[in-house]
Amino acid sequence: MVKEMRSVVNPFSPLKHNNVIIKFAVSFLLVGLAFHLLVSDSFTFSSVVETPVPANEETEPESLVASLPAEEPLSNDFAANESQTSQPGKCDLFVGDWIPDPSGPFYTNQSCLQIEGHQNCMKNGRPDSGYLHWRWNPRGCSLPRFNPKKFFRLMRNKSWAFIGDSISRNHVQSLLCTLSQVEQAVEVYHDEEYRSKIWRFPSHNFTLSVIWTPFLIKADIFEDMNGVSSSEIQLHLDKLDKKWTDQYRNLDYAIIAGGKWFLKTAIYHENNVVTGCHYCPGQNLTELGFDYAYRKALQLIFYFITNSDHKALAFFRTTTPDHFENGEWFSGGTCNRKVPFKEDEVGMIDVDTIMHNIELEEFEKATALGPEKGVALKLLDTTRLSLLRPDGHPGPYRQFQPFAEDKNAQVQNDCLHWCLPGPIDSWNDLVMEMIVNGGIYQ
Ligand SMILES: *[C@@H]1O[C@H](CO)[C@@H](O)[C@H](O)[C@H]1NC(C)=O
Ligand SMILES: *[C@@H]1O[C@H](CO)[C@@H](O)[C@H](O)[C@H]1NC(C)=O
Ligand SMILES: *[C@@H]1O[C@H](CO)[C@@H](O)[C@H](O)[C@H]1NC(C)=O
Ligand SMILES: *[C@@H]1O[C@H](CO)[C@@H](O)[C@H](O)[C@H]1NC(C)=O
Ligand SMILES: *[C@@H]1O[C@H](CO)[C@@H](O)[C@H](O)[C@H]1NC(C)=O
């Protein structure tokens, strides 16, 4: 069990051993604000603008990779293995390095109209652009760039959903932006808060959706759109959220993710009885710890997927680290770095390590019997590679031109979500590779 601890040690000290920090009492607040400030109606959509379409269907995306200089100024010698093709089962896609990539992103703030305002770093005036010129390079195998034409071909008549919190929305927008370079999406549904949406790509008969369910299990949430809570979250550890399970039968593919919301204060229910809580001082309840609830939730989710008679291909995406330095989200924390970390330059903070370990353990258990049962559950383990990208967050540029009037203005930083374009685009390279070649967890 994990108890709350407080500390002010900088989690990003190069020395891993200095990392005895837990942003516990504060982290539940962090997510409250960070997530909720970003739940705005600014996620607008237009389907009328023409966008450039790559000229040659087959070769265009690959040629971006092929056109890389043979000798890049790499800080390691893994480039020697770059021309290797992936061998399913042999390559761990999630162990590698970020290497310079002069080709840059597939889309910009001009060519993609679906970028949420708070993640539109280019438009908001982020002055540097170096963070756009890196790509994830797994050790010992190559990772081709996402190929939207090929993706559409594979996805004809299919439907795909991103299921989770605002990071899942961040992720779906990355995919939308890339796909919209080939065909514009048509939004066919949104909920009242613009948090769940469905898009159609008519010429490819492909349906993409995002389902907002931050806990994935049944939760009564009493927060307004600004993250101000009027009562504790009531979390039912033995019931899944029907919002996504009711849709599951209609899906061919799903990317499911959770995590950060479990850090919030919540009262835990099992069998309709209150069994404890997480971070509820002053109430006569047993502190069970977020890890207890997160593990229960994952067990329920994985059980549902592996025992469903509907055979979708489900990815579970692991927790995403934040990069607040010199403070927290509410105390002036920032993320001003301009380049990725190298492998040994950063250690994971304790909450992320705890979550990630639970994810790996429960995934392992759930898939132990997988192949015999025909279970298609894959782990999209983006935690570590994302940890290496402190440079990929909006920081102060979650707002439009934050320093236009006062260059010393104090502004809220977002060091949790990712700029679009940005490092999160590489998550889709990994997804594509896992669909096409299987990847390590096939
Ligand atoms: C895109 O960003 C640039 C600055 O990088 C800005 O000048 C331009 O107005 C933005 N365009 C849109 C459509 O947001
Ligand atoms: C290249 O890949 C092979 C296995 O595929 C591995 O043994 C070797 O260490 C790799 N070389 C580098 C420089 O990563
Ligand atoms: C898509 O559905 C149409 C109509 O049912 C069918 O004719 C076509 O073969 C399907 N294509 C693929 C790739 O499944
Ligand atoms: C589109 O895909 C659905 C299955 O998802 C299929 O039933 C339908 O016939 C397809 N439509 C066309 C025009 O291919
Ligand atoms: C706390 O709960 C326990 C068991 O439910 C009960 O015995 C005890 O009296 C309660 N304490 C207070 C201060 O309410």
C-alpha cells in the first residue's frame, strides 16, 4: 500500500537516487486541474478545407524515412541496425532512443484543423521547433513511420476507439491529424461536453472514436468543467463503466488507457459497500491506496477483454509521465527543456513507477493464457519512451501567446499533455508497427 508523502525534491535531478519524491497530496490535484482545464469546447472541426495529399500512395511515407542522411550525428551507434526489418517477437519496440530526424512531422497547425487549442503549441507561439525533429528508434529493429494510406487500407470497414482520459483525446487528435492529410474526417457525434466523439472517413469506410471514461470503471464524479469538486469521487471497484463496455461489441480495435485519475481523492465501493478510500483524511475510512484501486480496475478491464466473445484487438496503453520541474502544476512548475533526455538522465517518479509496475504485472497475468484463448490484447508500453521527452509538452504555450503583453507573465504550465505535432505522434508509429508486424507482445 502506498501512503501519502510530501516532498519538494526535484524529480528530474540527473541522479536517480534523489528521486525519493512523491507528489502525492498534490498529484491528485494536479490531475484535477491539468485534465479539467483542457476539457474545453475548443476542439472544433471543419471538413471543408483542402489539405495536401501525398502524391504517391505507396512510397511517400517511406520515402521520408529513406531520405534520411545515412550518417546522422547520432549519440549512439544503433543506427547500424536501422536497415533491419522488424522480426516479430524478437524486437522490443519500447526500448530504444530518440534520434534526430530532419524530416519533421506529417502535419502542422496549418494542415491539421483538429488540434485542440491547448495543445496547439505552434499556433500559441512556442518559439522553438527542435522538439519536432526527433523520432523513436527501437534498439535492434527499425520502426517505420506511420503510413496513413496503408492504415486506411487495413482499416476499410473497421472501427477504432480510443478509450480513457484527456491523454487518450490527445492521442486520438494525433491520429486524426495524420489521417486528415489523406482524407478529412467528418464528425458525426459529440457528447454535451465534447469529450466523447465519433468521426467517419467516408471514402475509407472507417470509423474513429474517442470515449471519455477517465477511470474505465464506474465512477460518480462531482466536478465542474474547471475541475472544482463539490464532493468526493465515488468509485465502484467491481463495476466497469458501461460507457465503453456497451460500445465494445461495435469495435474492431481499441486503445484503452487510464491511470492519473486514480491519484485523486476517492471513496471506494465494492459490492455496494464502502470498503475504504484514497486520500480522505478526517473520514473514518481505511486508506487503501490508489494502487489497490488501480490494480482492481485493471483486473476487471483485462478480464472483460480476455473473456469477451467479441474478438476486437485491444491495446492497453501504459501510464504517461508528466514533467513538471521546480514546482508542481499549481506552484510554478515548468517544463522548459528543449531536447529529449538520454536513457540515463532521468528516473521515474514513484507514482509512475508504481502504476507502471501494476500495469505490467496485471497485463502479464491477463495474457498468460492468451494465445490458447485467442486473446488479442497488446501492451502499448509508451511510459518509458515518453519519460524521455520533457521537451514535448505545451508548458506555458497551452495558452495563445502567453507572453504577448508581459514577457514575465506568470502562466499555468501544462507539462502533462503533449504538443501536436509532437512526441505523441510516435505512439501511432508503434501502433502501426504492432498491427503490421506484431511487435514483441504478439
Ligand atoms: C500556425 O502557427 C504559426 C506560427 O508558427 C502562425 O503564424 C499561424 O497563424 C498558425 N496558423 C494557424 C492556422 O493556426
Ligand atoms: C544490432 O542488432 C543485433 C541483433 O539484432 C544486436 O545483437 C546488436 O547488438 C545490435 N547492434 C547495435 C549497435 O545495436
Ligand atoms: C467492405 O464492405 C463492403 C460492403 O460490405 C465489401 O464489399 C468489401 O469487400 C469490404 N472490404 C473489406 C476490405 O473488407
Ligand atoms: C462499411 O463497413 C461496414 C462494417 O463496418 C459494412 O457493414 C458496410 O457494408 C460498409 N459499407 C460500405 C459502403 O462498404
Ligand atoms: C470508526 O469506524 C469504526 C468501525 O466502523 C468504529 O468502530 C469507530 O467507532 C469509528 N470511529 C469514529 C471516531 O467514528
